Amino acid sequence: MTIFHLLRHGEPTVFGRINGRLPGVGLSAKGRAEIAAVAGRLAAEKIDAIYSSPLQRTRESAEILAERLGLPIQYREDVIELDFGEWTGLTADQIRQDERWQM
């Protein structure tokens, strides 16, 4: 039986905004600690592969996992975050003010 562990990246440095595909958003110190804790829990599992989107925060998360698990990372565009278009980088309050949100 194949088991997939789907992980979200740790806490980003830009918090409270819609990051989507915003470049340059890495992991905060807390986010790095979160992923290190997950890597510790997964160390006892049989993990065969690590796949990651190419976004900075997901690459950093995958690097922490890869180091602990001794696996290479396979970067894939098809698992990248949603593209929120012009809402990228805005707060939820700012998006709620957009008339298109009201539709």
C-alpha cells in the first residue's frame, strides 16, 4: 500500500497576507522549527520521495525534510500554490473591499 504524507510549508515570513505565488517569501524561525518537528516525526516512517513546489517557502521546507530523511528533492511545477492574480500580497480585509469579492 502506498501512503502519501501531504505537508504544508511552515509559517512564512510574510504572514496575514495572501502569499500565493508571491516570490521571496521564505520560512520564519517558527516555520523552520515546525518543519523540523515534522521531519523528526517522519524519520521513523518509510519515506521514498520528497516532492516540492519551486516556491521559496516550500523549497526551504523540503530542504529541512530532505536533510533529516536523507532524500533528494524533486521539484514540480504541478504542485505549486494557487495563483491569486492581483490579490496576491493583499490582506483578507483588502480583498473583501474589492467589488468582485461581493459577487
